[in-house]
Amino acid sequence: MSTLGRLRPADEKRRELARQVRAWPVEELHDRLAAAGVSRAFVLFENGEFTLSHPALLAPVQAFFELSQDFAQHEGVFLGREEGFPTVFFAFVHDTRRGLAQGGLRFKRYDTTADVLVDGLRLARGMTRKNALAGLWWGGGKGVLPVTLPLARPEYMEKDRPERRRLFEAYGRFVASIGGIYYTAEDIGTNTGDLAAVLGQNRFTTCIPPACGGSGNPSPFTAHGVYRAMQAAWNFLTGSDDLSGVRVAVQGAGHVGGPLIRELDEAGARVWFTDVDVKRIAELSAELPRAVAVLPDSIYDLEVDVFAPCAVGAVVSAQTIPRLKCRLVCGAANNILRETADAERLRERGIAFVPDYVCNRMGITNCADEWRGYLEEDVWVAAEKVYPDTLRVLKHARNLVVTPSRAADELADAAASELHPLLGHRGRRLADQLVAANGRGARQGRGPRTDAGTRKGRGAAPLFSAPLDEPALQTRWEKAGLFRGTGPAIAATPVSTATSPNLASFLSPLLADVRARAIEFLDGSRPRRVLGSDHGGLALQLAIEASLPHDREEYARPEFVEMCRDRHHAGDARVREELRAAGIGFDPRAWLDPMSEKGARVVRELYHALADAGRIARETRLVHRCLHCRTVLVASDVVHASLSVDRSYAVQFRTTEGDEIETATYQPELVLGAVAIGVRSAGRYGHLEGRSAVHPLRDDLLPVVAVPDLGVGAVFLVPAHSLRDERILREAGIDERPAVFDEKGEGSPAGYAGLPRDALREAVLGRLGDRVISRKGTWKVDAHRCRRCEGVTLVVPSEETFVHLESAAGRLKAGVESGAVEFGHPRWRDRVLAHLNTLEPWCISRQQWWGHEMPGRRGEVLSTWFSLAAQALAGAGWPEDPAPAPVAEVWVDPELLVRWVVPAELVSLAVTGRPVFRRIEVHGTLQTVDRSLAPQPEEGAGADESPKILPDEERFLFRTVHRPMRRNLGNVVSPASLVRRFGADALRLGLLLCLSGPDQDAATASETKLREARRMIRRLVAKV
């Protein structure tokens, strides 16, 4: 039966629409636009919502995007046409948070409209990443001018022909019509002459000829960037960046490959090269007699150190990787890997890889800022930055145990989320302007529009203009001291300085501000506002580490800590600036900064107060340790995950009576720490309970214990590295805890000390010999990851500092049950009570470098949550007042209810005898709307058929999902950008509308709600 027959009607309709795009040649799309009389069109996307300039006409394009893996929250795709040119103009805009979109213009043949869209989407996203990782304040975009059959003639394909110039002038008018969202540049099929034609019609063009004030040929800079990346990668692999004597195979000797070969030859490298142009080979061989020319296909089989693809893309693939005999792949070609899986294939072969957009970025860097005047010296300086950035990517990949491709993507996506320091999110505002203009165009013929909400003497200017009037109001309120209250205190979650401010972190302060204004309006009292920042802890430290080319240990600790301090102070200032812009009032004199002298003093005094009360102790417990962050993690910092493994093992044990027990494991090296055998009570080995088995490596006896809920027949139990095993053996009265790994994740038993995990596994397998069976396949196994870096954690025994708050927990429970501590909704009361019933000693020690130093423990810092608990007490008035009145209300999201509010309440009860918060208001976590592509497999192929590779619209079903607003998900929204677009009042009202839904745990950010709020405010102003 056809898969289509099983689809829901909405899925079927979406798939049928997307299929139309796959079937359309570009000429078909052109004719449809022409038939509708449309010369300009757009598809915009924001937070799960599409906006189409012509909904009926562009519905197939929207459906295609919804089902495409290559659509990655692209902000917009713009289309155009012009009479006399039988093609469609395209401009793809991926992300303009970092700056307006910039990327080259491609002039090439495409078979279908779908091919154009896929290529444009991929390339625009690639430009976002390339620009961000290069440190350029530009977003990512791409232009496409498809060569249709009528254009595939000499007058359009040959340089300097008048017909070709008119075609590119038409494209220039198209770029002008979208108002500066996209800046075009040179790419495949275009040259500086074409860009000069485009420039004649707009001012949003780069890569123009030097005669027009442009940058000219970027090839030498691109080649030097690749050379510096190669040096950095070689240094990473060998400890030296000297390429003298290093064997390099260069594929392609053209505009970039040729200069690269020359630079390598000059550095003393041994170079082999190939090219499809025989004349070019002959010329280069005559110029560089030491360089050896080889046949094109034999380049893959050379025994070299470095393979440098500098011609076409997709040359590193499942077919060519087995042929490579090198240690490093680093070249100038775009899209070197044929598919994403090739990065993992290289890693499995032990071949390092520098992602192409890390090293070949100098083309766009060369022309990025030429509109401000071209300075060649600046470009050479920028080329040198390729070296540390390459080290940064390779270091990040090593630390997270991921491919360099994924590491580069993570670093680039994080940089791309930074808002332009001057322009803000200008691309979105320009898109808003296009939408508004499109709406006015749709109203043509309805007569002039009047608006009562306009200012006299200002023409059509609105009576209330947020950018003009709101800052003045805020300043007036501050001068009048309206935010310096002395009444009951209203608090909000501190805002982290680890990253740029985002909308989710502002929700608590905003609600506290609304509540404070309401109290003042209703009863005339002016509440005291308790607001401040959070020093960011491990998250801020990781952000600093990711920005550095070397590990933090290569810097002096005071120097590194000072970098963190500078980042915190800059972030703290930005938080306050954006709070003001959003109309969130606070008293600067009462602002709580945890890293200020006063903030640090409060943290120290809280620690000593708890220590003096006998509540702090050093204890050895099993803890999760992140090998990348190199610190202990508490349960709330660890997330459950699953890992895919390709091998399982069966380790054979023999009882003293001669019975064989086959134990299942995915980590055979852990057998070194086995102290017992667990068997399923009702399983194959259940009858062996109570007997003893001989350890295959140590010859000591291990007891066999029954485990009722065991998922397999038998396992060896390792209490030093498994919380489950530790619990089982504790209940069985077995106290032995031999460790297999130390805190670095290296072997710790005698004879294995210092071995990395892979080497340890090989050594154990070698010693087990025929006592272990290895099976190949694919399995999903449970694992734990660090919430901050997503690295896999390791359970190890470790001596840490704990706070015992058991008695305080009983008092808090009584206070909650009696109503002394109130909640805005009973569900949060129940959640806190459930948490208190399972409360364990609180681990407050960390091994990271950034944070408040732990008194008396050199090299350790206090948990961020301990510092925040101290900050809460400071907000109430402690320690100046030894028993301050509780803060009347605190606003917090569900996650921080348990991570911050409950610990703060407990330490306050322990130190002051009173809770720090009287009433706890919990709001939903702010989320964004995203899509999820659910696999929809087609009918299987016959016995003699190979599986078909189907297009995305046949493979996936569109589903809507909600994701928390987090930087690592790439979906953070800056409050400042929304204030500039909608105004502070509209933002505040819009967020309240977003919170009006039935879900207590989450609130969905919606631009539709913000626009609705802006309309409501305008109508209100008109009436007032």
C-alpha cells in the first residue's frame, strides 16, 4: 500500500504542494509569477510562523521549506523577475542577528526550482557560519541567478556582452528592491564586471573592481588563509607548525590552488598536485620544479601528510576516504565532504579535518568591508586570524569528542547568535518594512487611510512613537526616583551574564516590574525592587574557553579569571542597559552584582555561617564528573541521553562450581572495578544466587547477587562508576569500591594507570583473551551528558564539600504546608514538597576556575547556586540585618524554582531562622516554535533492488515542536531587538499575552502576540 494512503490530510496536502516545486523547472516558476503579475515576492519565517507576500502563489514553496532538512529557520527568501529576462531572481537570507546578510551571487544552471532552493538554503546558512566564525559583523545570505535554457546563449554566458550586463543590472534592481537585507558578492559564474553592473543599480554590492573602489581578486588571501589553517592543524597534530618536509597533495592548481602550491613550496613542503587543465600543470611545473604533477585520480592514493582539495567540492566521500593515506584534510574547496557522515568516517580513520568554511573564508573577508574603503593591510591581518580559529575548532572537537565539522558549527552558531552592537537586528526591521509595504500595496484602491493616532504637525507620524517617547519616559521616571521603593520587596531571577541578554531571562524581571507598578497603582506604596545579575559560573567560563585557541591550563589562572571577570562586568552593564530599554525599572544603588566587593563578602559570610553551624562537611560520594568541563556536576546539571554504539561485549565468569556466567556490557574495561555479579532472579542464571565467581583478571571471588529488575541475564557490578550498582551493593552489604577511572577519565588501577579510555579498553580486551566475546551491531545505550557542554559525564567517587540542610528542609516543609510560604499556584507547592521529600546533602564545591573561591580550598570554587542563594539573602537585607523580613514576592521559572529558590529558602532558614521569600510566583519557561521532521519510510525495495534515496518531501512529515530559548539551540532572541521593532510597551504587553495560555510550565513566544499588542497600544493612544 502506498505510504501516501496512510498520511493525515494535512500531511498529504503539504507533500503534494512540495512535489510541485520538485517538478517545476525555473521557467515554470517564472511563468507563474508573470501570469499573476508579480514582479517581487517573499517568504519570511519567524518563530514557527511563515509570512507569504502572495499566499496562494507561494504555498508550494512554503510546503517545500516545511519538509526540507536544509531549511534552518531561514529569515527569508526573496524572489523577483523582470520583463525581458526569462528567469527568476533569488536572494536567500539565513540569519541577520550578527549583521545584514552577505554572500555571493551564483549564475549557473539548475534542473528544477527545488535544486535552486536547496542550494540557496545550504549556501546561505554556510555564509552565516563562515562570517560568524571569521568574526565579521555580517549575517549569512546567498544570491542565485539561474541560467535557464533561453539564457544559455553566448550573449549571456560570455563576459562583457551588453545582454549579460543588462541581465545583471536587472538583478541589481531586484537587490535594491529588498532594501539592504542582502548584500551580494562574487561567486560561481560571476565576476567583478558583473558585480559592477549590479552596483550600478544599488548600493548593496561588494567584490567590485578596484577601479570602482573595490577589493579585486581575493585568491591570494584565500590561499594564505588555507596555508595558515594547515599550519595550525599540523601544530595541533604534531606540536610544530613548520611545514618544511611535510608532504602535501593539492587537488586543483587554479586561482587558489596555484598560490597555495607556491606558498607551500616556498615553505619547504614537498608538494604533489593535479589539475584538469594541462596547460596550467605545465606552467606550474616549469615554475616550481620541485612540485610533482600527478594524474587527477591518483591524487587520492598518494602517501602524504596532508590532502588539500582546492577545486570542486564533495571529493571526500565514502568512496574516496578509504583511499586516503594522510593525517589531515585541509583545503580551499567549498563543501569538501559529500555528506555529513563523511566527517565521522574521517574521524574513524584517524584523519583530522579542517572544515572548509574555517579556512577558505578569506574570499568574503577580502570584500566584506570594502564599502567603507578597502585596506589590503587589514585583510592580511584578518588572514592571520585563521590560525587561532583553526586551533580553537580542533581543540573544541577534541574536548567534546565530536568531529571538527560539528565543533565548527557549534562555535559558529554561538557567534551568529550575537546581536550586532550598532545595528541590532536590522534585518528583521527591514523585513517588517517590506511586509508593511506589501500590506499597503494590497490596500491600493481603497482610498486614503486615516489614523486618529497621529501627531499634529508631523504629517503621518504616530501620536506615540516608541523609539522617540519611551526612552524619555524612562529617564523621567528614573529622575523622579520611581524605582527607589521602601515598601515590601519584589524580587526576580538574576539575569546571567554568561551570554548576551535574551528574552527568556528577562521574563522574571519584567513580571516583577509589572507587579511592582500594579501595587503602587492600587495602594500607593512603592515596593523595593530586588534585581541583579548572575555571574554565569561554568557557562561563562566555557564561553571564554571556546573563544581561545588553547586550553585554559596554558594560561595563568589569574589571567584566565580576569578574562572571565571582564566578560561578567561587560555583561552586567549590558543587562542593565537592556532592562532599561525594556522599561523594567530598578534602583542602580540596590543592584545586586555577585562579583562586586559586597556580593563576594556576602557569599563568604554565608559559607562561614553555615560552617560555624556545623552544616558543612567534606565527604566522598559518587558524583557525575564532566571530563570536558573538568568539574563535578550535581543532578540538575546532568541530562539523560542515549548514545549509539557499534559494539557490545560478553565477559565470561566461572563460578567456583564450574558454572559459566556470560555478563553483558558495552564497556568491558569496567570489569577492572567489578566486585559482584548481578543476575536476574527469574532469568537463566537466577539459580546461581549466593554462589561465588572467579574474576577473570584478578582471580579473586565475586559474590553472585540477585537483581529482580535486571534487563539482561547477568552483569558485573561496578559500584565506583554506577549509581545503580552502588545502590544494589549497598543494600547487599558490600562496601568495596575499586575505581577504574580517575577524575581525568584515565585508568587508575595498578598496571593501567594513566591510560586513556580507548587504550585502557584495548589493554583489558587483550588480557581477557577468549574470556570476552565482541559483537558488532548498533545499540542505543543510556548515558548522561553535561547540561552545559553536552559532553558525556563519568560517575566517579570524589571528595566534595556538602551542606547538610535536613533540619531546614523540615522547617521549610512545615512552612509550606502551613501557608507561611505561599505559591501562586498549588502545583508549585506540590512540586516543592515532593522535592523536599527526596532532598540529599547539597554539593557546593566545583573545580572550574570562575566563581567565588571556596574558603580554605585552594583550586575550588563555590557552586553558582550557592552564590545565588547568598545573593537572595543580600536582597532581603542580610547580613546587615541578622534576621531580615522575607522578600514579599519572587518571580521565577520552573527550572530555577528547585535550583535556586528552594536552596535559598533552606540556607535562609538555617542562618536567619526565616524563609527568604514569602510568596513564590512561578511563570512558564519561554519557548520558541520550531519544526521537527518525523521520518516517513517508503515501502522497502525488492530483494534485488538498492534502497532509493528519496527527496526530503517524500521522506519526512512536518511536525511543530516547542523548544526552550537557549543559546546552544540557536533560538535566543535579544530583548533590545524586539524593543526596537515593537517598542517596550508592546513587548511587555505581548509577553503577558504569551503567558495567558493554559500551560503553567511553558509560554510560547509569538511575534503575532507582539504585533497584536502594538495595535492595542496604538488604539489606546488614539482614544486617550
